[in-house]
Amino acid sequence: MHVPDGFINAPVSVAAGVAAAAAVAVSLRGARRELDERTAPLAGLVAAFIFAVQMLNFPVAAGTSGHLLGGALAAILVGPYTGVLCVSVVLLMQGILFADGGLTALGVNITVMGVVTVVTAYLIFRALLAILPPTRRTVTLAAFVAALLSVPAAAAAFTAVYAVGGTTDVPIGKVFTAMVGVHVLIGIGEALITAATVGAVIAVRPDLVYGARGLATPLKLRVDGALVDAPAPAPAPAPAAAASGGSTKKVWVTGLVTALVLAGFVSFYASANPDGLEKVAADKGIDEKVEEHAAAGSPLADYSVKDVDDARLSGGLAGVIGVGVTVVAGTGIFWAVRRRKSDELTATSTPTSAG
């Protein structure tokens, strides 16, 4: 659903850019409460994983494909504020390096693909957990439903932006029907990928899943016929803590290798059909005033490496480079946010000397 340059006029693109910048600023502050030593590297990995999976277009209808948006996945794994930042990092890397998603439309893309999907998915996810039994299985189920609904919500959001600032004269009702209709189908794929990924992480390290925090219920003991809370367990010894850190590292390495394989190898077999927005734009005439991407001359444009003739090798190298750049950029940003939080806590706890 990457909106290219030329779909939305300049005033609305600028307004969307301001809205996106405000959302990112708010998310930077909110992410300080979500990120710590364990989750900062995980957030960078989530961004890289979303980048990799977005290269895997899957068929959804005759002549149409879809790909992961990733807002629901990021929000559930690392938190809603950090989730907005994850998707924003991915969109920035795609726009600058791969000429995917217009640069003047970056604000539209962050707002639609990042903010709308994250907010919609997280609200639905939390609402479902409030009424379902607190188990790992219900977390996975809630992730499925939240991801499913977040995609047509993003399609509706694009339609609203187009209604205000579209550069072509197409009846908005037709755009809405076509966009939401095809993205309901794409949402099924989004839901399957999100639920599978969340379920896989919960199976090994539920403590690393932001949306699964607080699910553990205290152990109950029956004493004289009444249920009472069991005593709190003793703190884990140092060797166990070290093992936990090793497990975190193992999850990170496994996730990175998976992202590299998906982007570097599996992406070659992705559907070549246009995605939902491209298909609707071509069918309804929304793309009449599309503009050439400012980064069209990038050596990585269109997810291929310039001067590498073999299509499989060219696309694979581009995918690996993209994953590498995204994980480095994302981890650097999230680590800086975490460190800033630590610095503030240190400054607050340090007593000032009397003059």
C-alpha cells in the first residue's frame, strides 16, 4: 500500500507530513517507557523482519497481490509507540534506498501504514484481551483479529486522504469499495503472518512479547479450604539470569537469520502481480498523475542491485542489504531512546551537591 508521489496533492501531503512527524515525536517519548536492554535490540529486529516480509507479496485475487503492513505485529511484539517507530523506519529505508513509496508521500505512508494500523490493531488487541481468558492462545487469537482488521482500516484511511487531496477526479465511493474490498483479503494474509510470528515468539520467550505482559496469574494454594496466593518465588540465581540473556540473544539471531533468508532467497518467489493499491489505482485511474520517484536512480531501486544482471542474485542482494541497513538503523534509534531513558533516570536519582 505504498503511496507514490503524485497521488495526493502538495497541501495534503504537507499536512500528512506534519501529522506523521507529530506521531513520531509522540512515539519517541512513549517508546522510552516500552524499551529496555532486552527490547531495544528486539525492536530493531522487528523492523528488519517487517522489511523482509514486505518483500513477500502473496496472491489474493486475480491479478492482485498483497504484502504485510506490519503495524499490528510491531505493536503487539514491542508496544504501540515503538511499533509506530518500527514501521516508520521501514518506510524511510524503502523510500530512500529502494524507491518504494514516494518521498513527498512519506507522511501519508507513515500515517496510513504506520499510525492507523498500529492504533487500530492495538486497541482491538487490548479490547479482546479484556474479555478473553488471559492465556497465550488468546494472545495469538487477538493478534490475528487485530491484524485482520488493521488492513482495511488503513485502506479506509487512504481513501479519506484521497477524498481530501486526490489529484484525479474519481468517485470516492468507487475508491472506497475497491480499496476496502481488496484489503479485506490482504488482511487475511496479514493476520496469518502476524499470528504465526507472535505465536512463535510466545512459545519460546513470552516475556519478550509486549502484548503478553501481565498475563501470568499468581499461583494459588488451598489452605484450610480457602485459596490464597502462593509465596513469591526467590530471585533467580546469576547463572539463570545469564541463561535468560543467552536465550534473548538466541531469539535475536534466529529472527535475523530468518529475515535474511526471507529477503535474500524466498522473496524471489513472491507474486509479481501489483498490490492492492496499485491494482485499484490502475483500474480506477488514480495513477494518472503519478510522478517518477526522486530516488529512481538509486543503485537499489526496485529491490535490485544495479549492474547485477542475474535477477535472482540482484534481488537477493538487495533484500539482504535492506535487512542489514534496517536492523542497524532501527537498533541504533531504539538503543538511543533506551539510553536516553537510562540517562534521565540516572540524572533524577543523583543528588545535587549543596553550594
